Amino acid sequence: METKVNVLDKGYVKLETNNVMGDDLSPVNDAKVSFDRESDEFGDKEGRLLDFLGREGHTSPFRHSFLKFEIHAPLMVARQWWKYVIGSDHAEQPLRNQDPHEAWNESSRRYVTESVEFYIVEADEWRSAPENRKQGSGEPLPLEQGEKLTEELIRNYEEGHRRYQEAIEAGVAVEQARLFLPAYGLYVRWRWAGSLQGVCHFLNQRLAGDAQSEIREYAEAVHTLSKQHFPNAIDALVRN
């Protein structure tokens, strides 16, 4: 069973299989408890029940099952992902202050000076600004222009890293020295745990065609790993 999917140039999503709680039968029986019934194995009838629950928005049975991941991603991806912990409670009450079914713990450069890694956009990966839209991406930029942009990006990373190291060597507190590091391309590592419904809410939005391509690649990895444990439940909730 696959436990880790590499993403982008240095990132990954890793499912902590020892911390997966439940399987396809779990939301079935969590729904059937209303009628004091239970299934011992998953079959066509149970699959139809999951489809019904997902289609009709009866999502509470999906909140009893949990998954936990470790993610290594650029900060620009992490901050988009963070929205699914603070400011959202699944898909039903998006204005609540905190989702009680999700958790997030991130490595902090206030405390550690682990290896500095940056996301390098390859020359053929730069995208143009879209026409008639304020966000998102348009067509790929010409390769020659992309080559220059990648060179400039690497130079910017190297300069920021050099100044970061010099500040530390000069005795500056790590929590301030990190200000020299270019932020949005910096890789960060975190643990994310969520209910099955919370994970599917993330997937529905970040697998969509209008999602930023970098976070969509991470969502595809989460989808691949999660379906190994909840293949029918994921299909019932994720409609993209």
C-alpha cells in the first residue's frame, strides 16, 4: 500500500497509516446506528447508502473517520491549505471560527534551522497572467522568458539564504534571521489531521480546475492516498 507521494520538485504528501481511523464500512454503520442496524461487510447495498448520503448532503457519518498526513510544500501552498483549518467547518458552516475536526502543527523556523529548501519553478512551468480575470493563470510563457525567470528566482533564493546564514553567524536570533528568507517559495513541513468529510471538502475545492496548479498536485496526492482506505466513501463525497 502506497504511503507517500512526491509532489513538485522537493515536496511530498505522506499518509500516517497508523493514524487512519475507519474504512468504507465506518460511515455506513455510523449512519445505520439511527435505525439500530449494522453491516458486517461492504457490498452493493452499502455502496448505495454512501452514494445517497453524499448526494443528499447527509455528511455527519463521514465525520467519525479520520486521516493524518505529513506534508512538505512551499509556503504559498501551505497558506492556501491553512484555510481548511481556520475559518471553515467542513462545507456546511464556512463562517465558523474553527473546524473542530481538523488539526495542524507546523515546523517553525523560530525554533529550528533545518535545511533550507526552495521551490524551483522550471523554465517550462512559468504561466502568464490570465486575461479578464484577477487571479489564476493563463497560457504558459515562452521558454526563453521562463529560463530567465528561473535564473532570477534562483539568484533571489541564494541571496536571501546567504543573508539568513550571515545573520545567524552574527548572533541574530533565529526568529528574526528568518526574515531574510524569501517566503512564498520556502518549503515548510506540517502535520494535518482531519475527518473524512473535512478531507473531502479540501479535495472538492482543490481538485477543481480553477484551483492553483501547485496545490492541485498536492490534492491529487491526498486523493490517491486516501482512496486506498476509503475508496467508496471518497467517491461518494468527491464529485470533481
